[in-house]
Amino acid sequence: MSSRRSARQLIVAVMLGVLVGGGLMAITPAGAQVNQALETNWKKIWKKELKPLANKSYYKKSETDAKYQAKGSYETAGSGYSKAETYSKAEADAKYAGAGSSYTKAETDAKYAVKPQVIRGIFSMRTTAAAAGALVSNQISFGHTLTTPPTAHLIDVGDPVPAGCSGTSAAPSASPGHLCVFVTLNNNGGSPQIYNVGGAANASSPFGAYIGSAAGAAGNVFLYGSWAVGVSTLASGGAGFAPGKAQGAVDGR
């Protein structure tokens, strides 16, 4: 009985071995195909999706060398601009015009007239009066328009020179904001005065004035002299009315 049982167990063991071995042989090829398919899919995912992203996240060695300087190759302290200096310089440069887009000082001096500081001129009045009190007048023009009417001063022959005026009838001058009229000759001209364009006495207009007088007696009347106006500020684009018999000249001093 024991020998038969042993024989049966041996046969069963052999059959199980065949079945298991066959099963393994049948299963192994299928497992290999699955592993191969998974490996193929991961290769595609890496190549098409992951690798491009990884390449964009880093510089190649050649790209790094081309983009950056090696450590220790920078300028020594003080030989270049600091970050703050670079920004301030760029901002300063942006405030100024580039070369050739503006006039040099010499070009400006050659192209434009110097702003006048004192404008000078002369006047002359002559008439034959039928009687005392006959009027004689003339106009003076500054050739420019001032922002405000200058204070008027008339210096008759022998009168002292008031504050705001200086010089003589041969070389008249005036401080800024003053009109100084010097009478060189007064023959039967009475007491001359300065008038603005509205007719107010002892006043001037921003662009000129009148000089008027009344004859002292019948007969010839002669008055002539010079004037100067000190320029404070010129009105924008301001030009005076056209000069009459009185002639004006600009002095940049």
C-alpha cells in the first residue's frame, strides 16, 4: 500500500510540475509584451512631452558660456557704473536732446539777436506858432512791446537827472522799467511833457509815447533831443507801432 501511495504522489507531483511549467511558459510571453508596451509608451511620453520641458528649464553649457561672464572677470570697483549710477545716468540722458538735435551756443548767438536791455532813440519837433499856446508834438516808438508801461521822466535843458535815468542827452540811459527823455534844445517850446496813447500826461504806453508841448509865444518852435527806455520784460511776440519822425535804436548793453 505504501509503495502504491508513493507512486501516486510521484505521478501527481510530475503532473503538477508539467501543468505549472506549462502555465508559466504560457504566461511569460504575454507579460513580456505588456512590459514592452509600457516601456514604449514611457519613451514616447518622455520624448514628446517631458524632455522638451526639461530642455527649456535649463541652459546648455554653450548657451551659459555665451550668456554670462566667468566669475572674477568683472571690472574693478570704481571702473564702472553702479546700479544706482546707471539708472540715474540713463534718466539724465533721457532729459537732453541727442547730438545734432539742438543748437550749440555759437550757433544760437549767430542765429538770434541779443535781448535788448536799453533801447535808445532821438526825436525832433519843429513848427511856426501863430500864437502862444500852439501845440507841437511827436511820437517815439520802442520797436518792442514791454509787459508793463515804463515810468516816464522828461529831463528838460538844465534839469537834474532823476532816479531811474542816467547819462546825458548825448548818451541817454535808463534803468529797467523807466523811460527817460532828454531835451537837448528847447527854443520857444514851453514846458514839454510825455503822454501815453490815451493822452494821459507824464505817462507812457508799453510800446511808445508822445512828446508834446505848447509854444511859449508866436514864432518858430524847435525842440529836439534823445530818449532811452530800460527793458524789464518784453511781451511775447510784442512789436511796437511803426516809428514816426522819432527814430529808435536798440542797444544790447
